[in-house]
Amino acid sequence: MVFGDWVTNLGSPYGWVAYAPLSNAVNHPPGIPYGLRILIWIGLVMVWGIKSVWLLGPEPSENPDQ
């Protein structure tokens, strides 16, 4: 989760983004577009799921005849 948060916030400014909260100004902060952020999170969840199944899956038996 920490790695995903770091990757999806690359290039994004923290704190004040130079516009008044109640104004009608539209100011999108620079950084990774939201669609790409979703794809990154989906990819990270898929990697996490595959690694979990691999790590927590059944242990292969030493004798395949059993």
C-alpha cells in the first residue's frame, strides 16, 4: 500500500495548490492522470493476489505418487 501510494503520487504537489477553495477556478494539480492511477492500483492488487496465492497455496508433495 505504501509503494502504491508513493507511485500514484509521483509529481503531485502536497499542501496548497494556489486556488481559493470556494472559487469557481478549475486547477488540476500536475501528476499522474486518474485513469492511469486506477490501472496502477489494479496492477498492484493483481500482483499482490498472485503472490499471496503462490505463498499461501498448498505445498507441493515430495512424492508425486501419493
